[in-house]
Amino acid sequence: MYAPERQQRILETARAQGRVEVVTMAEDLGVTTETVRRDLTVLERRGAVRRVHGGALPVERLEVEPPLATRTTQNSQAKRRIAARALDEVPVEGTILLDGGSTTRALAELIPDREGLTVVTNSIDTAAILQGHTHTDLYVLGGRVRGRTGACVGDWLTSALAEVCVDVALIGTNGFSPTRGMTTPDQAEAVGKRAMVGAARRAVVLADATKSGDDHFHRFADTASIDLLITDDSLDADIVTELGAEGMAVVRA
């Protein structure tokens, strides 16, 4: 296979799967990992992909934020494992803040209905899931609703968050990395997430491993601001070490 054919195959795989892994691609093509890395460099120079640790992402994924309905079906098994582990961070009695997002939505579906627990959320979906609970206190934060995420954003949200203090904030992110921290494509979402971190005694981020190295335009927290990242067991051990060195605990579910 000639280099242009190989590069086209790599690009097609990245677009079909949402990302491409160097080791897996090398095995599929029957070439060395060094060859795949050189091909990815060529594709990145063309503007077709962006390199991340262990592979690359197609630019289409970076430029368009998928709607919540789409993200809910992506990596669903990993998200359920992350949500199950995140349930351990929910106090028996206390107040939690639940961000909008597909992984935090999975957590909302697991939260028990019990007295002494208060849930605060800016997510329309999460509010709908929990509104039937008869013992849990539910508070919904208002603002402009982003159709793409179903989350409230804007001044109404940040003003409300400035007046509360919660035990644990459980937050989603579009991307994370040791150097850039937690990032998201939308500025209003970033401002809201930053306010959530500031309103909590403890900040926990829920994100599957496909978001590793996927740095977006707006950063809402550096790694030192986050107490714990809960991700899945496919995250590379080297990345776990790098994140830990930046002051954040990491758990792989």
C-alpha cells in the first residue's frame, strides 16, 4: 500500500470512529507505529486531523459539538461504569451539583431517592429524571437553555451559583489534558462550569477516555482545581501519571 492510500485509510477510520489510535492502526495496516505517526503528521499538516496522545482526532469532531442525544449513545458502556463509580462520591446526606452532559445524565439515572440529599442542576434532562423523586430535594438553576446540550447557561446561572455552596460538584467536560486541563467548545458553558467548580467544596469531573488530549477553545478549570477525575479503564497509564503530577486524583472505572 502506498503512503497516500494508507493515509486515506487512516483518515476514513478516524472519521468513522471519531478518533484513530496509533497502535491499533499500525496493526490493521501491517506497518510500524512510526509509519502511522508519520502519516498522522502529514494529515495534520493538511488540516485533516489533529494529533493527540496516542493517536489523532478528525477535524470534523473538533469543529462541531455533537448534540446530547448523539453523545448519550457514544461510549455508553464506559459512561455507565463511570457513573456507577461516581455514585460513590454522592454523600448519603448533603448537597450535590450535577452539570449537564451525557455522563452526568447517566449518573442522574442512578441517584437514589432519599431524604437528606439535595440535588442542584442546570440540566433540563437531569431535572426531568429526578423530578419524580419524592424524598430528594431538587433545585433547578435557570438561564438560557442551550439546545445542543440541554443545559442552562448565562448570567442567571452564574448569579445563582455565586450564592450557594455545595458539597460535591459533578461536572462533565468535552476534553481534558495534563497541560490544558478541562476544556469545552462553548464560552457560556465554560463560564457556567467554572462557576460550578467555585461553588463546590469538592469538584469531580466525569469523562470517558476518548476525551483525553481533546483540547477545546475554552478552559474552565486547570487540573489543580479538580479534586478527582473519573474516567474509564482505557485511559493510558502514562496520562494518569501526568494528570496526577498536576495535582488531580484519577480513578479508572
